[in-house]
Amino acid sequence: MITSLIAGFATWPFAAQHFGGVTIWGVAANILGIPLTGLWSMPAGLMAAVVHVLPLPQIMDNLSFLVMQTGILSLVAVAEFFANQPFAGWRVIPPGYALLCLGLAGWLVAILNPMNKGQKYAGVTFVCLAVGLWGLKPLPDAAIMTRGNALVLVI
């Protein structure tokens, strides 16, 4: 869970830059989705592939694909559940590549030599500066979004 939290926070700026949005539900979704994938869908897919090439009755082939399909549908249900929660797909202003580089450089400086307190504080300062400047970016006056088949202009 801690690894998922760290990975989530580490990828937020990149998701914001490239997709214009982040989600706070990634860790919870991964806690349910990763075991479903690793313990059910992937082994079931391997089983279905093996059963499909072996000279077994058709019922075995159908049963193996049914098990795999159930795992995949369960994973889709988990994804849909978290996609419908508040702040899923939370829209944010992209930080820009300069702030992304400043924050990444600060993070690297802070962790490269954790015993050097001066280096650590300098790195944390760079990260805080990048986050602060990101927060000062002005909101756009308008945005064009898609909702199903419609184009929406938000002012």
C-alpha cells in the first residue's frame, strides 16, 4: 500500500501534464485490481490459451474462457466503481515541462544522498518551489471538453 501511495504521488505531476487530470482513487483501485489481475485474470488467460491448443473437449475450452472472462469483467467492475467516485478524473492545470523538470530535479537532489542534510533541504526546496509555482498558474478562461458525443465549452 505504501509503495502504491509513493508511486501515485510520483506520477501525479506527469499525469497532470499529459492528461490534464489526476485521481485520488488510484491506490484503492490498485489494492483491489492488482490481485484480481495477478491471481485470477492472468492465470486464467494462460489456462485458456493452453486449453485452447490442447485436444480437449469444447466444453473445457468454453469453461476456461468463461473463467478468464469473469476475471476480466470483475476488474472492469472495480475500475468502473472507482471511476464513478468523487474526484475521479480530477481536472488540474498541467504544470508545464519547466516545473516538471524543476520538481524532478529537486526530488532527485533530495534522495541521491539522504545523509547530506543540506542537499536534502535544497532538493525539498526545489520541489516546494515547483509545487508553489504550479499553484500560481492562472486558471484558463475557457476549456473545451467532450461529454459522450457532445462538445462542451466551459467558461
